[in-house]
Amino acid sequence: MTHHISAMIGAHPKGAGSLDKEKLAECIAACFECAQTCTACADACLGEDMVADLAVCIRTNLDCADICAATGNILTRLTGANTELTRAALQACRTACAVCAEECERHAGMHEHCRICAEACRRCENACAALLESMV
């Protein structure tokens, strides 16, 4: 998945600035994958018989999906990158993913979609942390 993302970063006339291109591509991919997975998990939760017991999980999934999509979009736009805004988006995404992973892990024993979602959230959380740590 990161092949086209990396290619676009490399083809950008302004480049990635001081950002680590590999970590940037991985983070963008993780953000969009997590947004999709969280949206799908929320939808799967809505299909469960015990949907009322999953209300917090659904809300958390949808919040995380929105934050991940926004972060992926911010990271994708390289022209005129604002380091302060990029850091804030990455920190918010990392937090949202940690919270969502914790919530989904509570239900992972009963619902496979929650287990899968927790894994995607942890991957995105780690990708955001790695990119943040690499920023100068």
C-alpha cells in the first residue's frame, strides 16, 4: 500500500522537507487504513444483537476514523507544511488510536471485528509515534 504513497512523496516538487519519507509514507498508510477499519468496525457493531452495549465502542470508532482520515490528509499535503499543526494532528491521532484500541480490546474476545480494529489502531498509534519521534 505504501508503494504509491512513497512514489507520490518522491514525485512532489517540494519533497517531504525534513520528514523521514519512509516513516511519512507508513504513517499516511496507517492513518487511512485505520480510518477504514474503524468505520467498518462501527458498522459491524451496529449489526450486533447487543448493539446497545457497544455504543461507546461505536462512538470511539467513529471519532478515531475521523481523526485518522484528517491526519492522513494533513500528512498527504506537503506544500507549505506547518510543523506545529502536523505535530498536533499526529498527537491527536495517536491519542485517538490508543483510546479506540483500548475500547475495542474490551470486546475483542466476543467480536472479531473489534480485535481487527484494535490491531489497526495500535499500528496507526505506533506509526504516528514513530513519525513524531523522527521530526526535528
